[in-house]
Amino acid sequence: MSDAGNVNLGFVVEVIQGNALTVTTDVLGVKHTSSPGGLGAQVRKYLPEDAGMLPGAEEYRIWAGRGVAQAEYILMLGAPPTFALRYPQLRDLGRRFLEALWNEGLDVQHFTTTIHGVRTGIGLDEIEAFRSLLLGMADAYEAGHYPPTLERITFVEQDENRVRLLKDALTQFLPDAPATAQRQTTAEPEAVTAMMAGPESFEPEFRKPEANEMTPHVFVAMPFKGDYDDQFYLAIQPVVSEMGFLCERMDLDTFTGDIVERMLDRIRSACLVIALLDGANPNVYLEVGFAWGVETPTVLIAHQDEKLPFDVRSQRVLLYERIYLLKRMLAGELKRLLL
């Protein structure tokens, strides 16, 4: 921590790959929800004696980080249930992280957190979830509700594909950090850094409000396995994003009434459903069936070696051999259907 008292003119923001519990930092920010997964759940395992002090939905708690993480303090914010987490709630979460540190009067130089709302059954668009968190932090800056000593905010993510996606997004959202600030980062040499202050520090096209339930989106039905990450991150997600739509997918392995209801709603309101049929995943076929039932347009894709069931063979299916060819075919199909 620093005893400096100068008012900060902005923060360096960086995205790194790793485990947030092992990053040396002043404060690690996590959220507390009813979900059994996520970074907050990992931290809760180390706080059995303090379980009665877990924060309510609008509260926060701060613990010493010793024995939990390589952070001097753990900041835990209470958050809505996972199934109710949307982009406005993520913007609020970003604001509340910095406001809590400001309320406590901590001389924080380095704050670390992770990307929230993307490894849950609700399947928010990862780029928009990231932007929403950043907008909330910019709101705290604009209101003056942040530690004046804060210099650096680090987002830590374990998944290599998601790290690449978020680094690319950061370079679009915000201007580059000055060289002096880059030398102060914890990240590897190829890390991407940017400088953020208030909402006006974003590039003009990214200053718009966070997405809501009415923002046009494409729903992706696909297996939630690492075997299919290339299809999503190198073909499906880039094409959907480049066309200006949110790209949302849901993990139906977390099958609850709320998640199923959310799935139905997002399929019903989607501009289009893209279904990856590789692996013959039953949940994917369930989602396709829902889409057909509510007459949402669908694009079916499968590897050319995939053995498709009889009732799908009669449908139009984009058969691909390589990922770059899938991206090309999908771009043409979406332009035909959505533009």
C-alpha cells in the first residue's frame, strides 16, 4: 500500500492470464452470490469461521488476505443471485468495488479482480460483461468515489481464449497506457494495458450505456467443453460481434428452473440462434427444438465428419472442415439473414 495522497488522474487497466488468488496485489475483489462456483466461492472456503459475516446483496466485507490469497485484503461484495445477474448489475458491481475501497479509506495502489458473469449458466456476452464492469469503475471515478492512491486495476482470467478476447476488447475500449505506466504493470511483456478515468475516457462508440434485455443478440447453442472453444472464440463469437450483436450462450449443465426460463426467454427474443451440432450434445438439440418451437431463425453448423441424426439431415447445415472456413461461411450466412 502507499501513503501517497495525490489525486489520481486515471488508472492503468490490464488483463493478464493466471489465478487471481496467486497475484500479488493490495486488494482482491470478489463477489458473493448463492452460486456454488466462481472466485467468490473459492474464497468462502477459507472463511468458515466468518460465514456469518458474509455480505448481503447490497453490502460488502473486507478481510485480511493472509492464508487466502497473495493480497493484503479481500474485498467481498454481495451481489444478486447468479440467474438475476445482467449487464446493469455488472456495471453496478464495478462501481461498488471502488466505492467500497473509498468508503474504507484504504490507501490502495493496486486492485485486482476477475471477469464476472461469464462462467455462469446465464451466459452473458463476455465483451459486454467486461465493458459493463469498466463503465461502473469509470462511474466511481467520475463521482470521486475511489481511493485517490489507486494506480492500477488488474483483471485476471485463467482461460487463454478469453484472455485474448478481453485484451482485444481493452484495446478497442480505451486508449493505450503511457509507457511510464506500462512499466508498473504486473503482467508479462506482451500484456495489454490501457488508461481509464471517467466514462469520457472510452472511445466514443463504447461510451454508450451497458446492454439491456432489449439489445439485439444472437443465441449460441453449443457444448460447454474446451474441445469446442476454437469454434466459439475463433469463428462464432468474432462474426457475431463484428456484426454488432451480443453473443450469448448458456451452460445447461447447470440446469435449474431459473436457468431454463432464462434460456427460453433469450432464445425467444434472439435475432438468430446458431447451433453447433458437433458432439451430439443433447442440450444443444433441446435448445434447437425450443428455437424451432418459437420460430426463431436458426443456423445449424457441424464438422463435415459429424454423423448427424436423421431428423437434422433434411435441414440446411453448414458443414465445415477448418475453423477459418467456418468463420467465412458463418459470416456470409449471417449477413444474408440479419442484414
